[in-house]
Amino acid sequence: MLRIVSLENAISKAKELARSKLSEGLNVDEFLEIGEADGFKIYIIAGKTVGDSPYPFHENPRDVFMLILEGEVEFLFQNGRRMTAKAGECFVLRKNLKHQCVFKTLTIALEGVFEKEP
């Protein structure tokens, strides 16, 4: 069956979840699944870092595609390199790449990841 999702409604819901956490002074890292096909999942994510990055260096077990819709995200890599992606930009974050991320403003993105085991 075809599942049609209103992108606008999904973004609004992610922002609502984010604002609820922000009102409590908490960091925001919300994932709202909007589609799935044979292990490939698509999410709307909302992120906002309160203060410095609270997340230690970490790595993802799979490649992650991200399209920034609003805001920006800054990545710091273990080798000291920094990268900032802003609204309208997209990238693939390679698996096993150690990084931290900081959402300087409330950031909304579309994320795709193949979560099924190979």
C-alpha cells in the first residue's frame, strides 16, 4: 500500500516535539520516521544543541544521507576538521566516521539510512 505523508505536517510535528524539549532546557535530537522500504528508512529530524556538544565522538554503523531543510549543523571530526552544512545543502556521512555534531539553531533535516543488516 502506498503511504503518502505530508512533509509540511511532519516538519510541524518535529518542531513541536523539539520546542517541548527546548522549553525544559533540554537538547533536541528528534527523529520522526516518514517512510520505510525494505530496511531503508527516511526521517524528518529536528535538532538543537543547548550549550556545547553534549554528545561524545561517535560513529554510525551505516552511511547516512542528510538534506538540511532549515538551520545548520556543525560537525567536528576526530582529526580536528570541522564542517558546517546549512539549509539547502546535503551530504552523505560515511559509516564509521567518528564525529560530534552541534545544532547551533533549531535545525530540520531529511535523513535517509539503510538500517537493514546486509
